[in-house]
Amino acid sequence: MQPSIFRSEVLKVTVYLVATMLLGALLAPPLFLSGKWLVAQGTLEGGLLDGLNSALERSKFSRYFNRSMLLAAIVMIYPTVRWVRAGLNDLNRARIDVSLKTNPDRWKQLFSGFFLALVPLLLMGWMYVKMGYYRALTTDDFEWSRVIINALSAAVGAALVEELFFRWGLMGLILRAARPFRALLFVTFVYTLVHFLKPPPELQMPTVTWSSGFWMIGQIFAQFGNPIFVMAEFTTLFTVGWILGYVRLKSSSLWMGIGLHAGWIFGIKVFSPITRKSMPIAKMLPWAGQDLKTGIIPMIVVVLTGIVVWLILRKRYSRSAFAGGAKD
């Protein structure tokens, strides 16, 4: 495959990302104002919609911004996929088999991935408590059943949606025009960037206007000027994305990736409500941060988990998608 073909597909996905950000920035202010207006009118009070009314009332602009970005990403998928497919058909290229395969070890890989991610993460959290970064709350401050249910629902939902979107949909498109290594590199970068479309936790939001969404984007990308921030969180997320992409390519399956993804999220969602930070974040950086995915220590833990995954899959799959793929 010629390099121009790969560049064409990368351009289309880049246009998708830019269009998603622009549309999300445009949608965020009207969504925020509409939500607050509904709360003020009392339209959703009582009955089945009372929970939605409470969520709209307590949500800040940053939450509306995140939801508008998700909505924009969903809206832009259809025209982007049609555009990509049209370009591939026009090229009349030979098809390369990079599809997902039936996995007879699916349940074994799902649960092994879950615990391979979860156990080191919780051990790291325990170490944080012993080091004085965090303090453990008493059982009077939380309900274990609620913590577990909330963590499990978040883990299952996010792992399924993101693995299907990034490692099945997006990677599948890029693999049709590039070798696996390039596809892995590009999709991992996109995955990491999308997870950075959130404002800094200490951000002070001014009065919301029609341009607030674009102002928020500026604040988000301004974080990249902070080398400690980039080292503490961006590199960890990139490593996570790389491992998940590698698993998809090596096994031609999503099962272990879903397990790993769910295990990491479950650990973070369990640790957060049962602990509180014992020192300012500035004193913990760059080794640790506001959660279990921020800092050099989490990156080291993720890398070690990735090495274990690599050893397991290397033995299980002597040949994989890395052995083939489209020529650049």
C-alpha cells in the first residue's frame, strides 16, 4: 500500500477529531443553559425524572462539556465512516484480513485480563496509603455494596464502549490502509488525546456564554505546556492505550483488552470513594497524583502489567496481526 493511502486515512480520522471538538464546543453552552433552564422551571421534578433533574442541577459546565463531546463523537461517526469507506472503494485495493477472530479462550482471557490489571493497581493504592499520600476512610463513610456496584457498572460500560470504538471500529479502519504498527501508534495517540478532552480539576469557570466551549478547549490543550502534567498522566494513558491495542492485534480479539480495561477502571472507582488525599497534589507529583492513573508510579505499574501480558500472549500466539497487514 502506498504511503499516500495511509496519509489519506489519517487525514480523515484527524478531520473527524477536529470536527468532533468543534461540534462539541458549539453544543456545550446550549446544553448547559437548557439543562439549567429545565431545572429552574421544575419540569423534571418528581417521578422517574427526579434523578435526572438532580443530576442536571448539580452538574457543572465541565460535565455538560464532556457530554457534548461524547454526543458530537457519536454524531460524527456515521459521515466519517462513509467517507473512509468511499475512499477505500475508490482505491480498489486488495483486502487484508485483519478482522477479529473467534476466541475459544475468551472467558479465560477476559477474567485473567481483569485481575492482571486490578491486583497491581489496588496494591499500588495500598502502598499510597502506607506512604501517606492517601488515608483510608472508615466503613461509616461509605457503603461497600454501593461502591462495588458503581465501580462495576462504570468498568463494564466504559470497557465495552471504548474497546468497541477504539480497538474494533477505529483500529479496523486504520488497519485497512496501514501496517499494524502504524495503526497501533495512531489509534493509541487518538485514544490518549480523547481522554484528555477534559478540563483541569482546579479550573475556575467564568460565566457561560456561546464561546465557553471553545474557551474550555483552550484550557484543555494549555495543559500540554506543563511537562510534569504530560509526564504524570499523558504517558500513562498512552501506555494503557498501547497495551490494549497490542492485545487486540496479537490475539485478534477484544476479550483480554476488555478485561484489562475493566480491571483498571474498577480499581480506580473502588479506590476513590474509600480514600481521601492526605497531601496536596503538587507535593505528590510527578510520582503520584489525584487518582491511580496519574504519576510515574502508575506508569511503572502499567508497564509491568504490560510486560506480563506480552509474555502471556507471546507464548499463546506465535503468529498474529503483526506478522501481516497492509504495506505502507
